[in-house]
Amino acid sequence: MNDKLRLHGFNNLTKSLSFNIYDICYTQTEKERQEYIEYIDELYNADRLTQILGDVVDIIGANILNVARQDYEPQGASVTILIAEHEVPPSDDLMEEKPGPLRDSVVAHLDKSHVTVHTYPESHPDGGISTFRADIDVSTCGLISPLKALNYLIHALDSDIVTVDYRVRGFTRDVDGNKHYIDHDINSIQNYLTEDTRNAYQTIDVNVYQENTFHTKMLLKDFELDNYLFGEAALSLSDAERDVIENKVRKEMLEIFYSRNMPD
């Protein structure tokens, strides 16, 4: 916004950014399925997820108040970080529609809020497809937008498919007593994606402007089958076998992207 909004007291708007991030893999045998789950569990264990969320806290300019983390049996992990007010000099372009950094701190003002992540590794013997889903929430109060962490999170989790929801809730008052239900211009979550991220993904928007609710789905455009093969499945496949596997993987990705089952 070009004209800074003069508020009466604290900015009470709550800005919430929610992700579902998916990674897809073809696992031909039970052994490969188990190895994939173990690989994902090690790559995205509670310690690694804490580091990723710690980076998010740095990016949005907050202080960590408390960390709760847990690895689960047989698989999965959760991390919740409570973050507290961090007073820093204001930035004139804080709420401009521009992408946040991949890894850098952003000066801002933030009050009692949280970031969370939960992981869901999943596989099934029929079809040979294994998936990994991470649900991430970044919720903030005040002038700062959690959208600053958008690009970093997409890249940090090597995302094949991303669904993002952004909502501004509540209201704040200006010095004249008028209520404001949003304090920045936005017409799409894509306003906050870097150009290389936008170019890398096919996107669909569903936005409800009158409710300050924004939804974007993202599907990775570049498809290289070898990136979706795990273990022995990557070795000595015939062209016919590769075609069958590619069709299975693509079908899985499209079903998740469009949120509906498709015929074989």
C-alpha cells in the first residue's frame, strides 16, 4: 500500500497461510515402499522440520517462544513453534505485492502467533505409488504477512504439488475508529511467488475476495520419470515399463491436483 494506514492501537488482523505439499514416488516392491517411507521419515524428521520452521521464523522476523516436536511410530512427525512479538523498525514496502525471500530475514512487527507442520508418509501395495504429504500452517497477527515465507517453504520441501490457502480474519481500527478487514492489496497468492516459481508450476486460483480468502493449486510442470523412481525401480526398465509407470505417476499427480479420482 502506498498510503500507510494509521491504526488505533495494535493491528488485530490475523493472517493465516496453510499448505498441503505433496511428494510422489513409484515404489515397485514392498521392500522399496518400506525404504521410501524410511527415507522420507529420516529426511523430514522432527529435527529437520524444526530447522525449516526456524528458517520461516527468521524470514518473517519473529522470536521463538516455545518449540514442541515429536517423531511418531511407525512414521510421521509434528512440530509446533509459538512465536512472540518482535519489535523492529517498520518497512515502507512491507505489504507490497512482491515475493518473499528464499532465505533471508524480513524486518516486521509480529505478535503472539504460531507455525506448525505435520507429515503424512503414505503407501499402498496396489499400483506401486507412495506419497508424502506435509501440512504447514503459518499464522501471524499484526503488520507482517506470512506470505513472505511462501517461496522458501515450496523450495525447502521439493514440492511436486502444492495447495495453498491464505485468509485474513478479524478487523483492526484506524485512528478515526473505522474498521478495516484487510490492510494490504492482494488479488492472488501468486502475487507473492517469485517468477521462477510461477514458471515452474501450472496453477489454478479460486479466490473469494469479499471474504478475504485466497486459494491456489500448483502442479510441477517439468516431468522427468527418473525423479519419481526409487530403489531398484530405477534400474534397467524397458520403454514399455517406463510408459506404464509414467502413466501411473502422472495419474496420481493429476488426481491430487484436481482433488478427484480419474479413470484408468
